[in-house]
Amino acid sequence: MAKKLVIIDTDCGIDDAQAIMMALAAPHVQILGITCVFGNTGVENVCQNVLRVLSVCEQGGIAVFQGSGGPLVGVRSPFSDHFGTDGLGDVIEDKDLQWEKKVQREHAVNAMIRLVSENQNQVSLVALGPLTNLALAVRLDPCFPKNLKDLYIMGGNMEGKGNVTLCAEFNFAMDPESAYIVLEEFLCPTYLASWEYACRNGLTWEFFKELINQDAPAARFMKMLTSKCRAYSKEAMVTKRDVYFGPCFVSYDAYAVAACIDSTVVTEVIECPVHVELQGSISRGMLALDRTHALQKSHSVFVMTKCDVAKFGQLLLESLRQPCNK
């Protein structure tokens, strides 16, 4: 059986690392390249984080490309320290001083366009960070979206609940204009794993302990990354997620990857047009679902609402049993 061709666009924080490892562990998936974007940390750190994940999983042959270091318009917002200043929990001491030599010289956006053009209608693109690289790709090549097989996005929201502002999710809030462009101009089948979707399908903290205490290099790596990170502490100060959804373990970006590599993980979706709000003092970056077709748009997306949590948990467990032979 032919392998599923995937490009992952990431702002590699800890949950991105988990998501990338999930894709690496899938035997039927071939990752054509990993493109990096600012978000959880600076894009230079993102590149280093991706290289580290690939090294741990003994998948160093996958090409890594450096992309956008800031949003499409305006100034970059301060980086969140949700996953530490370096995106991986500030626990890695032996930094790779030669990382720049391991990153491809081709810009991430150019690489994305090239790889999709070489494999027209065969590539699934999974976007785990701000959508700046994708917006630039469609500006450089208007045919880029129609050459994709499909697009999976972790970002946005369904109910106006935000995690960095009152109404907006982090990835969309970091670059609302790019989110707007992508959801207006990418007419390929698009699947969206929103913040609320991830939180409503969270796992227990007991499962998290089982996950990171497996006897494998990837599990030990994840245990190290999460060891000092408040985002992975059940006892940490109550977050907006806990206020809205109750305490749970959520590996946000892995939900988008899981949907890409196994469509049966998603058990319910809403198919409707969407709109990213660019104005408003408290709603900028918010995603609005148009379930009554008031906007009279012709293009709909698939907004995930329910998943098979047991199947998703199994994919997480398998992702940390690496390195493995595919």
C-alpha cells in the first residue's frame, strides 16, 4: 500500500513534539518535510526543537526547513512561556551548536510549494502553529491550495472561548490575517481541530503518567520535557482550560495529526463555512462558525467535535515507543 504523504508545519513546542512523534510512529505515513514557523518560541528554537525530536526518534533523514519568524502583518506578539522560553520546557542543556547546518537552505514556504507541486493532490498538510507559512504559500503560488490533497489545522475555536485572549485561540491570535487568508482561500478539504475540541476530548492525568513512564527513548524524552513545565502539572495554577472544561491532560496538536493519520479517530464533525474575525477589541482572531449560512459562502470546512478518545490515547502511547522500525 502506498504511503500517505504528509508535510508538517510546526511551531514546535512540547505538544508539537508529541504530534510529530505520532506521525513518525505511523507505519503508513511518509513525512516529506517539516516546515518551521514562529509561535511557541522563536523560529530558530523551533528548528532546533524539530531536529531534537527527529534525533530522539532516529529519523534524522527527514528534511527540516526554516520559515516565517513573525506574522504576516504588524509586529510579533511576545512569545508565551507556556512551554518554556525554548518551547521544550527549558530542560535541555546540551544545545546543538551546529543546528543551522542541519536545516535545509531552502525557505520553508518555497519548500512547501515545491513538495506539493511535485506530488499534486497527494500531500496532506498538517498545520500545528500560526498559519503564516501557509498564507505566504498561497500568495506566492495561488495554485498551492488546489494542489493539496487536504489540510488539517490545529487552531481556532468553536464557541468564542479563548486561551490567550478572551475570544481567540493561540495559533490564530498570533497571526489572525494568515488564519483569515487560509480559511478564505484554501478550498481543498479542510479539517479543523479547535481548542474546544481538544479540551472536550481530553485524557486523564493518570493516562499521562502511564504515557510518559513507558520504557522507550521517546517516552523518557517526553518525561524530561514535561518535568518542569506547569502546563503538564495537574497541581499547577488553574488555567482557562480548567475553568471551562475541568482538569484534564490535553496534547493539543496531536489531535490534528491523529485525524490526518487515522480518520476513524474523529467520530463527529460540523460541516459549515467559517470566518476569522480581524476587527474587534476582544474578538480579533476568533473563529466564527456559520451554521445558518448567513455569510453565503460556497466553501465549508469540517470542524471536529467528537473523537474516539480510546483510539486517540492508543496513538499517543504508540508514539512514545520509539525509535522503531517503520
